[in-house]
Amino acid sequence: MKFAHFSHVWGKPGMTPHERYEELWRELQLCDELGFDYGFCVEHHFRPDESWISSPSLYVVGAAARTRRMRVGPMGYVVPLYHPLRLAEEIALVDQIVGGRMELGLVPGINPDYFKPFGLDYNLRKSPTLEFVEYLRAAFGERQPFSFHGDVHHTESARLAVPPLQKPHPPLWMMSRDPQTLEFCARHGINPGYFLVYPRADAAPRYRRFLADWTTAGWSQPPKIAYCTIVYVDESDQRALDVALARAARAYEGFLPPPKPGETFEERVREHSKKFIGRGEPGASEIMANLFDADYLMKHELVFIGSPDTVARKIHATAQAGLFNVFMGEFNFSDLPEPDLMRSIRLFGENVIPALRAYEPF
């Protein structure tokens, strides 16, 4: 198994953005010292009450400047928000700056509110994202200047000043549980993954099909499948629960749209969970409806809180059931104090990673 520090870079009470970024760098430095494999961030926009990371490229460069071994990347760039040529240039430059330690996540975006200020149509987000994979391979190919004419992206005779250090490009990721997207990922050698709001029992059959498609495609290396959730490790189960459980039950308030006038928190949760029914995902709707219920989170093992032995056991069991071999832990959530945060990361790195490093879930 492999292990990642994952961050939404949530805004934290009493912290300025600069202070929050400085804390993030301290987290990543410790992870690097402890043998974490990856550091990943999101790309979110226009929510000062939520995530404070609108530029994944700056995260990658800042993280790489403060670490020596970890591979770092976005999970991922919201591709439709960029001109494809500009994004290709930026990816190549970032990969060179960080010495080839870049991992490259590409996503279509899940929040319509990111698209409106840019004057873009949220409903037309998937095709540009998938086609960008072929665009990248043309842009980073041996033939320069390059041209590309697809259904969405068009470039005529452009020469990149700087190619990526990794050939043909940094390793690709695409977080998705959509069957068609997973089929695309298997065909193109892209590592997928999913978040806690999608039930592992629903994900497993889709990922079994993905693994079969990956084998059929003839890739020489096995894929990496990521799973992301809250994790907190402390010296005992009880101490971990006392520090983290209530905070974990409020960790993802940022998933909810901003409240309407007079709207209660419960109404916001109920309305947001209905969106997953419309997508044909009743299991995800149930999780979303109960995402702020601490008892529900623990009963269904949706967050991993406990002693090192307990957390290692939970990851071991769920990795096999949910078919993932990369665990992306969100260590910094809610108003978790930094001493507790850093103790949790250290205990995870010193005890949980060694216990699971040789485990192969599939």
C-alpha cells in the first residue's frame, strides 16, 4: 500500500490564509520525514468559508520546496476552467521546477458555482477533461511545434518552451466512480480513486471491472486506486475519540452550499443529499445525509479514528472491501489544534504505515 497526506486546505478559525499555509507546510515536512508517499490538494474556488486552495500549481511548488522525497500534486486541476495550452505549459513547468516529483490529477469539477464567475457552462465539463488527456500527449510529444484538433480543444502549431521532466508526462489520476470514466481511465492508464461519500460496497464492483479492463489494456504496472477520508491517530482509542470524533462530524461542512436566508443546517444537509438521488446514487445520498452524525460515521467506518492498531486494522479491512491500495488521509480538519494534528501524523507515520506497507489488497 501507499499513503498520502490529502488536504482541502480548509480555512481554520482564528487563522489568516498565510498562517494556514504555513501550518500546511509544517504538516507536509513531517509527512516527508515519516515516509509518506504523496501529498495531494484540491482545487476549490470562491468560498472563503471553505477551502483556501484555488491554485494547485502553487501548492505543488510550495510543497516540493519544503520536502525532499514525497511526490506532490493536485487531485486535481479542474480542467474546464483552463485554456488547454496554458494548462499544458503550466504542468510542464511545474514538473521541471519540482524535479519530476509531480503527480497529475485531472477532474471535470463537481461544483457549478466554480463555473459561473468564469462564464463557463457546468454541463459541458466532462468532454474537455477527457479530451485533455490526448491533448497533453500531443503537447508533450516529440514533434514540436505540435497541433491538436479534437472535438473541444484546438491548437495549431504551438511550441512548448519547457517540456515536462517526466516522460511522457507526470503520472495521471482521475478521481471518479463513473463507469464510463473508469473505462476511459483503464484504457489510458490513469489511476482513479474516490472519496468517503461514495459507499465502498458500491465502489468495489465498479473497480473490479476497472481492474479487468486495465489488465485487458495490457499495462505492465498495476494501477493505483485511492480512497480518501478523515483520519486521526492518538495514543489510545478513547483519547482519539475525545479529540477528533465531534470534529470529524463537522469536517465536511464545506461540502454544503452556502445557507439561504433562514435555512437551517439540517435543511441544507437534506437538500444537498437529494442531489445524489438525481445522479442515481442512493448510497451516496444516505452517506451525505448522515455525514454530520458522529455515531453514523463510526458505525459505518467512514472515518478512521483510534489508536495506531485500530486505525491500521480499519484501513486493512476497508482496503480489501473497497478495493483501494492508496490511502489518502485528511489529517487536518475542523478546528483540530496543531499539537494534536502533528501527533496524529507522527503516530500514523511511525506505526500505521509500517504495519500496512507490505499489504496488497488486490
